[in-house]
Amino acid sequence: MIASFKGANARLALVIVPDASHLAEDIETLVARLLELDKLGTEVRCTDPNRPDALQSGEELLGLGGRSPQRQARIRDAIVAKASRGEVLGRTPFGYEAGTDGLLKPAEAEAELVKEIFTTYAGPWHAEDSKPLGGPGLRAIARSLNDRGLLTRSGRPWSALAISGILKNRTYLGTYTRYGVRIAGSHEPLVEREIFNRADAVTKSRKPIRRRATEPPYLLGGIARCDLCGRGLSGLTRRRAWKRVDGTSASKSYRYYECPSRDARSERAVGVSRHSSWHADELEKAVLDQIRQWGVRTKKKLRPVVGDTQAEEISEAEREFTRAVRAVASAYGTLKDLAAPLQRLEKARAADGSEDVAQIDVEKLLTEVQGDDIAMAKAAATALLERVITSEESVELIPRV
């Protein structure tokens, strides 16, 4: 089935099944398959009129535990009834608010900003046979909004990801889609279809052809955090290409760790606190230098997180996954929100069967974290380090003790 949705002759499709048990035997497999189909632009619907949404059907038939089936059924029935009337379920999209009748109503200031984002990104009109060049890119728009002191609803600075989320949201066309229910024209649209389609064409024209990842993993991924806001640093790879004097081409990759909250332009002013940004090799060298300086007392206190604690990690991953499935099945979030919890659960289970904590060779881990095998070094760093707190000029290691 998946193969028929790929390749040159692939077409959009709607998969119809009696219920979720026809797609998977357990809830984790179901979520993985729904995510795979979603990436291909394919929707899944169940013929059961009471459970048209495959995730709801899976929660009912494949089981999550913790709540009685009767109570779950009553909750779902109440939510489906609200959804069939187009009433607000969960958080409202940026640009809308819940009206007194329970339906989406434009929030004046936010609505104007949504319109501005679409028209700016879509750019001027273009002929059907011409390339949709569009306007400024996602980062440029986010930077412009931040320079004007405008923030997201949660009070955070705008990011390219936030702008991209708005440009993909079909709610702005006046279409309500929730909990297996789709109602066209259920509320006032904020964006004309022509502009929405034009913005979509611009996105597709700019979408890069991604190569298979060949970059080694970042040693401190998931460990390094910004001292200013506490957010985890993201590993970034930037590539630069140029022409030499003799006409030949050259390129180079630059690897960084950077706080997602960082805005280089707004942080240039004197006296403005800056979120962390480090060249990867410099930060990793600083961390390894500190590890080499650990004395006997620190090494004796180390309690690496492997072995017996794996069961705890699996348990916590299962709880997180269960909570996420329940939330999305109750219309709080989208299917994509299940990707990260599922990935964490799969990783926790894949790592099961590690050595017992009592038999862990700490010296071996300390050697591995300084070795050339980056995958092994990352695993050792994760086992030995609770956190790496970074500022613009300093690095603090918090070992697992």
C-alpha cells in the first residue's frame, strides 16, 4: 500500500478501513504507520461512524489503560458532537479566538498579522507558467516581526518554524478540521485561497532537495543547554560555497551549537544578554578538557545512566507516549505531536539490555567519550553528563553523580 503512494505515478489517496485493528495490532505500530501515511499526504478514515478517526479507534480497540472504556466513550462522544458543530476544541490557532457560541472568531490584531505573513511570503502575483519567486523567506519575516517588538501568543520571539506553521494551517481558509470532522466555511477565513495557494507554491519551489544525512551526530546533543533560558542547544550545520580566483568551486561546512532563542541581530547591542552559540569543535574541546581534569573524587561519585536505569527510562517513555496519544485523540494537538514521544519510546526499548550499573566501567566510559568514534563518544557523554550549561564565554559541566 505504501509503495503505491510513492514514485512518479503516486497520487494523493484516502485510506478507508473498518477500524484501526486493520492497520496494526498495537497502538505504537498504529501511530508509526499513521505518521508514515501522513508524511505521504495520505489520510486514514474508519468506516465506523462513531470512531471515524483512526487514532481514536486505536485507543479504543488497541487499548491504553488508565481509564474505563465507558468513560472514554462518553468523553469522545461529547467531543465529536462539539466537533460536528465546528466548535473550538483545545487551543485556538493564532489569529482566532473562541466566540461566545463556541466557534472560531478572528482576533483582530493577530488576524492582521496572519494576513501580513501570508501576503509578504507569497509575494506579488505571478503567471501560472512562471516560477513563484515569492517574497522574503521564513527567517526574514520572523526577524522583521521581532525587530518590531511583536511576539507570538506565548510571548516568545518569532521563529522560522512558527512562520512555517502558520503558512501550512488551512484553518485560515475558513475550514474546520478536528477529530475526524472537516467543515468547510465553518468560520470567517483570514486568507484568500489564491494567496494561500501562492504561498504554498512558493514553499514547494524553495524546498531544498535533501541529501541523506552524512554528518556525524553532535557529541553534546540533548545535553548542552543555554544558561540564559535553559533551552537545549541545537546542532546546526551551515555550508558555504565560493568561487576561487582560478574559477574552480570550493565549499566548507561549519558546525555549531546554538540556542533556539538566539536572535543575532537583536543581541548585537551593547549590554544585551546573549543566548549561547558555540562552534561545535570549540565547545566539545572545552567539555573534553574539563572531563580530563576530573579527579579521583569526582570519578568515584559518577553514576552513569545505563543498565538498571533503562527500565525506568522505558517506563517514563511509555507514560509520555500514552499521555501524548490520549491528548491527540482528544483533539489536543495533531498527529505530528506523536512523532517525538514515539521516537523516544523506540530508542528506550532499543537500548534495553545494557550492562548492569554495578558492572559499568567508568574509566572505559571516560576513555570512550574522548575517542574518535563519535557515536560511542556521544553515548558515553550522555551516560556521564547530566547537563552542560553554556554561556557566551563559559562552560559548566554537571556530571551524573
